[in-house]
Amino acid sequence: MNREVIENQVVRDLARHRSRNEIVKALCEETGMAWQAAQRLVEEVETNRQDEIDRRQLPLLALVGVATLVGGILLSAIIAVASLNGWMILFLRIPIPYLGNLLYFGIGLLIAMGGAMGLAKLRRKSSAR
């Protein structure tokens, strides 16, 4: 096999979050390469072509970030509506009025913030290229 073809396959496998040991094993089986040589090749490709690996992972990571952001906003909105309608949501059966509402609303906001921070990090990373 051509080295370029092998490197492209390694990039594709790394972008799909396949474990390094699985990639090395496949290289050894397909090319007859020694285990240590295959490990060095995978490490070299991962170092030299990290931008391409990141670019291939971008759509999935963006989807996860958007889903997290939307999920957090929805959770907070649902809890806000429930609270305004007078529903009391218990938290661990602690009889403090609206404690569960407050905690779940806060958790929703934290989830949304995490999604927004992840998307901002992806945007910075993709615009730095």
C-alpha cells in the first residue's frame, strides 16, 4: 500500500475516534508492518495532521454542542413555565418549596452554558486556521 493511502486511512480512523490500538492492529494486519513501526506511524500522523483530524470531527462536535445548548435552554424554560404555573418539583424529597425548581433551572442554565462554551471553543479553533 502507498504511504499516503495509509496515512489517509489513519486520519479517517482517528477522526472517527477509533482507538490507537485498533488502528495499529489494522495497520499490522493490512500491511504486515511491525507493531512498533505502526505505532510510530500513527503517532506521527496524529501529530502532523491534527488540523485535518479536527476538521473532520467538527460537524459531529458542532451537532453535540448545539444539542447541548438547546437541551439546556429547553430544560430551563420548562422549569420556568412549571414554576410560574405553581408546580413544585421536589428534589430528593426535601420539603423546601421550589428547591427542585430552582436547582433544575440552574442545572439547565449550566448545561446551556457548557454547550455555548463548547461551540465558542470550536469556533475559535476553526477560525484560527
